[in-house]
Amino acid sequence: MSKEKVAFIGIGVMGKSMAGHLLEAGYPVSVYNRTKSKADDLVARGATWVDSPAVASVDADVVITIVGFPADVEETYFGSVGVFNTMQPGGLVIDMTTSSPVLAKRIASVASEKGIGALDAPVSGGDLGAKEARLSIMIGGDDTSFGRAKPLFEIMGKNVQLQGPAGSGQYTKMCNQIAIAAGMVAIAESLAYAKAAGLDPKKVLASIETGAAGSWSLSNLAPRALDGNYDPGFFVKHFIKDMGIAIESATEMGLTLPGLNLAKELYDRVAAYGGAEDGTHALFRFYFEGKQGAS
């Protein structure tokens, strides 16, 4: 049986690796990105360049999107050259952007009206997880669409879970981001404390990362920060976006999350000091430089 044609929209820090894995697995892959040069490597490896999401969707069996912000998702699907202008009945759309649960439900509703399957499937694992095809993929949608997409997900990730109906993937990703946000503040404060006490933060890290304080962020992001490497595996600006979505949806549910609110306030300050394009571990530098108390 021939493999389904996949259109991959969004060739960024993570999308490039994810599309590459599908290409290596033998899927016919077409690609679109607002900055065309970011797709050059994939095209050189056999992907087909297309000029818009609408062109990408004309003959695609499956359209996968992973773009920046909810507004980008909305434009990609509903814009003048968006996916829903050309996607044919029987197709499947998968949005892997971390986006709004409300928007995910809207995409699913419109897709259903058009005879198209839809899944919201945000991911966790950062640039390294994408490169090594071991992302955690959190999925919302129906069983039929999930069964169809599962072989694709298993090429890109290792932990693939259907969480419930449309929007459930995005709600699950918010749970993930809430846990990370508070953890990043705790790690930054721990290492700042170590430095202030005259300890070697790298030696402290070696002691605490294998104990009860251990976490993915502690083992993978703290060493980068201690080496002065703040290159993005995940952008501060996108993390702020995610926290804003989580706060908004929590408010809709009547839930107050003071830890999350504090983390977002601190990350807003990181961005204000020029760190929006840095990786999320730039929060550690913010603490090392003593700016967390600045107004």
C-alpha cells in the first residue's frame, strides 16, 4: 500500500526535524514555511516545496501544521490561502502547534463539516526531542483520526497518547507547560542560591540532578545555561504565549494558578530585557544577573 501524501507546514526549530523523519520513513512530503530558506535542506533531501498552505493542501492526504502562535494557526487554516480552502473530503488535518483549546475545537468543527478528520497534537521535548524522534505527543480528537495518524506520530515521537475529544491535546499541553513553568523558576532560584553561597553550580547540579530534585529541565537546560549557551530549543516568546493560554483557560474554568502567574511575570521581564528570542533557560541568566527583582 502506498504511503499517504503529507503536507508539512511550519519548518522551524522543531518542524524541520519532524518533517525530516517522515521524509526518511518514505512518505511523500511537501513543505511550506513563511521563510522559504528554512526548508531548503528538506527540499534538497527530496521534499517538494509549495507556495502556500492552500497549495500544500490541494492533493495532500494529511496536513500537519506546527507554527508559532494561535493567530498563525488561524491564518493557516482559515486565511485567504489557508488549508480549508482546498483540503478535500477524506483528508486529515493535524495541528501540532501549542495553541488555544478553543481554536482546536473550532478547527475540528469546521473540518467535520467539510468531511475532514482533525486532531490537535501539541508536542513536548524541545529541539533535541524533535531531532531524536522521541517527542511526547498529546492528542485530542476521535479514535478513527487517531488510528490513521498514529503511524505518523510514532515516527516523530515515543510517547503518543490520545487524551480525549478535540481540544484535549491542547489542554494536556497546558498541564505540561504549567509544570515546566514553576519548575524553571525553582531551578533558576536553586542555582542562583548555589552561586550566592560560593558553591560551584556545576558541582551542585551534579549532586542534585539524580536525587528527588531531578527533572528533564534540570538535566538538559541547566547545563546549557551554566555554559552560557542560551540558544533556543524553545523560544521564551513562545513559552510566554503558552503561559498566557494556560492562564486564560484556567480563568475560564474558575481556577487560580499563582505559581504560573509568577512564572509568566518573570518571563515577561526576561523578554523585556531582550530575551524573547532566547531559549526558556534564559530565565537562569536573569537570576544570575539579579534582574528578577527589578520593576
